[in-house]
Amino acid sequence: MTITDAAILDYVDAREAPRAPSGRIKLHGPEAFVGMRNAGQLAAACLDMLVPEVKAGVSTRRLDDLAREFILDHGALPACIFYRGYRHTICTSLNHVVCHGIPGDRALRDDDIVNIDVTAIVDGWHGDTSRMYAVGAPKRKAQRLMDTTYEALMAGIAVIRPGATLGDVGAAIQAKAHGERFSVVREFCGHGLGEVFHDAPNVLHYGRAGAGQVLKAGMIFTVEPMINYGAPGVRILSDGWTAVTKDKSLTAQYEHSVGVTEDGVEIFTRSPAGLDQPHALLAASA
Ligand code: MF3
Ligand code: CO
Ligand code: CO
């Protein structure tokens, strides 16, 4: 999501709070974790389903059709259709597209890398996740960028537990990216979610350890770093959605929806087929 506010936020019991985003951080109970597990698993299964479909000659519109049918066939709803005027089930962000790439007639070609981002609503709960897919065997440079972005996501998630801070998450992600001399996109961030798609807090993918909001059990949010091969700057195309790197450099993103537990973190959007990781995706689509 786009960063809109940087205020210091308060916490609220999600069961007593109005559903609408209020700027306060909701602390969810066990029933929310059940709902998020179901929604997260369906969204992840949708990305699994797409693995063999991502190949040269296939249009991004075809992938969008497949994702929409999969979600509807499972009695769920695609969260992005009609979201702020968006008309599609997935975002397909190719090569130098950072995020929010719009599915269309563009056919995939060998050497493309593409992020597919899907959000499914199951019983009112939002499962939001994205992964990178490679068309054909990726170049070393692309592989390194995808691997590092996945590692950055997982390093950010690894520090999540009650008492840690959002700054710890951002710092862990940033350290991975900078370790490979890549840059972190600053214009988009992770977000609280649950019965609301984009809620407080903003989850920045850079930051200082110890800074930012303290994590508490019951918080539910996404972590979704966008990492650029070149400079961090992005711009939005005239369609109002597509975000690209200003320098046209390659970019990658991975996203999980997670919840803070009493002793750590639960990842709701792990791949049921074990296809989360970049090399696993490759092996499965070879
Ligand atoms: N799934 C995206 C996210 O991670 C949001 C996409 S909004 C859309 O927050 F309208 F572009 F689909
Ligand atoms: Co998201
Ligand atoms: Co998403």
C-alpha cells in the first residue's frame, strides 16, 4: 500500500473496535487467526496453482482469469476487484515494474521475471501474498535479486515477536538488501489487515532497530519488501497504478501475511505445496 501517515499509533482490541480503519492497531483474538489461516492458505494455494501456468506465450490476463476462477471456485472473493477502481484479481509486475502491474495482453517471454500478488477474502478475512516467478531459466542477476528479496522478507519475519518493533523488521530487511548492494523501495509498505484489506500500521521495509511501534501478540499485518537492483526511486505510470523503477532497473517483491503470537510469529500464507522459495518455484516450473 501507499504510505499515507507516520503517526504513532495506539492499540485496540479488535473485537471491540469498529471494523473500519481507525488509525489504531487492532489486537486480534484466536478466531481472527483461524480466519486468517484459511484466507492465507487459499491465497497461497492460488499462487501454487499458477506455477505451471507461468510460461512463455501466456498473457498476464490469462493468469488473472485463472486466479479469479480459482478463488471463486473455492467460495472466496478476489479482494482487488473494485478495490479503489482496480478491475483485476491479481497484480502482475514484470521486470522493472515494482508493484501494481495490471494484467493485460502482454505475453510472457523467456527471461521475464514477474511478481504475482493475490488477495483472497475467505469468510471476511483477507489473505494477501505475492511471489516471484521466472519465465524460463533466469539470468544470474535476476536469480540473485529474487533470492535476496525472499531472504529479506524472511529475515524481516524472523524478528517478529512480542516486544520487538516494526523498526527491527525494517532494519532486518534493509540489511539483507544492502548486503547485496540492492536498494529498498520506500514509497510502498506492508500493512495491517484482517477484515479490512489495508489497515494500520504501515510496515516499512527499512528502518532502525528498536525504533517504531512495539509489536504485541494479536497484531496481524503483511510484510512485502520491494527490492531494486539499481536506485530506490519509483514512479507511477499514467494508468494510475503501475509503479516502475525510475532507472528501469530490475525489481522483485515477496509478500506474506503474518500474525504476532505469544512467543513469535505465524505465517498465514505459506505455500501448501512448499513453493514459497525462489529455487523451489524454478524446480516446479522447469
Ligand atoms: N495486494 C496488494 C498489497 O499487497 C494490493 C493491491 S491493490 C490493487 O497490498 F488494487 F492494486 F490490487
Ligand atoms: Co499487501
Ligand atoms: Co499483496
